[in-house]
Amino acid sequence: MEQDVNEENDSEIIEKYSEALVNTDHIVGKASELPYTKEVIGEVLLAMYSAVEDAEERKVLEEAYLKLESFISDEDYQAMSEYISLLADLKQEVDDQEKVFELAAEQIPDTSLEVLDVLNKIEENLKRRKQDLQRIQSH
């Protein structure tokens, strides 16, 4: 009976996470707005991934697991939002893409550095998540 309850909870976790993915209108979302912690969602996704043999289902679970990294802290989200907003404004004024990034770095240097840090954290966490998936694939 306990296994049924866990399966039911796992299904609810995945369903609510799926809703959060659909309702995220930016490249990144706030981790605080996820229905469960990234750790809980990640554990459930990995457990499902290891139990599924169908390649298409595994691909969907893999993408959902990696997409967890697009949910970041509120502080990091604020920095990203500010930066993205400035880039959008600058794109309307300047045609040269490279120049847009240069101007953004000049106008908000601290935020530009914060965004770089956020992107580096996301990249590192994605590498870790990919290693998790590779460990499961090799077993």
C-alpha cells in the first residue's frame, strides 16, 4: 500500500512540476515558485528515468530533469530579469547585437557580472545533472 501512496505522490509532483514548466513565461523561473523543491522533483524524475526503458519517455524525463536548472533563486531571477529587460530596451536602439551586450555591461556592470555568475552556476549544475543521467544509463 505504501508503494501506491509513493507512486501517487510522485505523479502529483510531476504533474505540478509540469504545470510550473508550462506557466513559466521566461527562459528562467523562480525556484521559490516550484510546487516542490528542486531536490524533491529531481529525485522523482531520476527514479522515473531509471525505471523507464522506452527511449521517448526517457527523453522527456531527461529534458524535464535538465530543465530544473532554469529555476533559480529569487535574487538570481531579479538580476536576470533586470538584465533581460535592459537588453530588450537596448535592442530597440542598437542594431548590432555585440554592441547591445557592451552597452549593457557599461550601464549595469554589477548586474552583468551577477548574470554571468548565474549562467556559470546553471552550467555547472547542468553538468552535474547530465552526469546523474549518465550514471543511470550505464547501469
